[in-house]
Amino acid sequence: MNEDLTSNIAFAGLTAAGKTTHARRLAAELGYEYVSATDILLGLLGIRDPSEEVWRTRLEEIHAAREDGSVDAELEERLVSLSRARRRTVFDTWALAWIGDGPLVRIWIESDLESRARKCQVSLGAARPSLPNCRALLGSKDTFNREVFRARHGFDLFIDRDRYDAVLDNSHLIPQATAATAHAGIDAFAPIVHAAAISLMTSDRPAAHALLRSNPREVQRLSV
């Protein structure tokens, strides 16, 4: 078994799939650094609001600022540079799994639209938009990013998964739009994310096969 617990890890997933939550949590569990592509993007745009609310109140402004591609080019350049220079870092990013050229464990968090809409309701807290409004917000953000990456790199964010080492699904773990249910789903999913990452970093085939057998709904792919 080739043990390498210094690998960088790149998380990806559609909006509200849980990639930020699990990227942060895994980084804390492993003692890794954490880098958010969203934080870098908002910084490039001069937006200092770190809350989820920014995506509801300023989404059109953010999309307009990205139209000519220059902001995304700068963002991607920074992410690639950071991934080359660092080890033991978890990247919370849409594109690095596809554009990164260094040693990298690539994890996609799968979550269907209804579960993501419920998570959207919980994460926006007091604003509490309706489920149809959450679906519309998710659709706008995801469709924009889909077109950006299809134009820039030729991959389809909605369907292309072949670049990822792990595809992990939490769709069924948050059946209601409540904070208690969301926390329970996160707590149930986090050990699976952790185990998948460790099996990939250590090339532990027996552990990967055991995880696939014991969690067939959650572990859709684990390529060790």
C-alpha cells in the first residue's frame, strides 16, 4: 500500500450539494489547510459579504462581472498555482479537478435537486425562500457555471464525472428542510467522505472495496 497523506484534495459538486461543508470538515479532521474558490472569486469581484445570502441578493451582478471570462481566468490561475505550491490542502472548487495538473485527490459530491433545494432553505436561515425559489436560484447558478466550464474547458458540469476519483451521493440523507435533519445528514455522511479520502490517499483497495460494499447508496464510485 502506498501511503501518502500529503496529497491535496479537490472537492466539487453542484450548488448546495454539501461540498463546502464537507471540504471544511475533512480539512479540520485531517489537519489540512482549506482554500475556497468562492472566497477567491468574491475577493476578485470586491465583494466582502461571506454569507450564503450574497448568492441570493447579488447573483446577477456576479454573473455579469464574469461574462468576459477574465475573472474566471484569474481565479483558475490562482487555484492551479496554489495546488502546485501546496500539500495537505483541501480545495473547495468547481474546476480544479479538471484543470489541476499536480497530485490531487478528486471528490465529487452528488446531490439531487430536491435535496439541494432543502439544503438551500436551511443554509439561508432567516431569509427562508420557498422551495421553488431555491430551485430557481440553484438552477441559475448551476446553469451559468455549466456554460462557463463547457466553453472554457469542454467538460459538462452536469454529467461528466470521469475525472473524479470518488463520486459520493448524499441525496437521501437530508429528507426535510430542517436544521436538525441537515446536521444529522452531515454527521452520517462525513465518515464516508473521510474514509473515501483516506482510501484514495493511501491506495488502500481493501478499504475502498469494503466502503463500496457497506455504503452502496452513498458511494457511487471509488477508483483506487
